[in-house]
Amino acid sequence: FSTTFSSESLISVFSVNDTSSFSLNEKKSSNTIVLEDHTNAQDVILNFITYEKPVILSDGKLSIGEASASFEGADLLAIETLPITDARLKTAWDHDLYRIRLKGNDAGFRLTIQ
């Protein structure tokens, strides 16, 4: 596991084993986050929970509130609504949450959020 911090970016690299790795790169100067995942595993499903409802802009591109997200190396399976049913959580969350489900279609996956 290695992590590098600087005023312009945050980079984390995590190696699960010889066939899988994960990295996160935050570029503060451009308000961009890049998430990359490389694996030889089969049938990988990636789940992302959001507070704002995702809107499909085009193939591989979503709008999430004021942010835009693009992904490569995966197919969009679903955007699901996750109702907040716990009364205690309802005091902190104004509305439902949303789950973006992506299925990896390649050994490499890249998600860019701006």
C-alpha cells in the first residue's frame, strides 16, 4: 500500500494481489478525481452510492448533481433508488440515495469525476 500527498493531488495505490490493483488520483487544481481499477477477476460489479440522482447523458457519461462522471471499461447495469427507511437516518438525509451499478467489461476500469 502506498499513498502520496501533495498540494495538487492525492494518489493512493493498493495492490490486492498479483492480478488486481486500485488507484485514486485527486487533482485539486482541476477539481477532478480519477479512480482506476485493474484486475483479472471475472464478473466484477462496481457499486457507487450518490446523494444526488444520476442522470444518463450518453454512453459512459452521467450527470450527478453539479458533477459529471465518465467511465471506461464498464457497462452501466442500473441506477437504483435506495430509500431511507430508518427514522434516525431520515433526520440527516433529506431524500433517498442512489446506487450506480457498473459491470466491468475489461481488465481495466477508469472513472473520472469533475
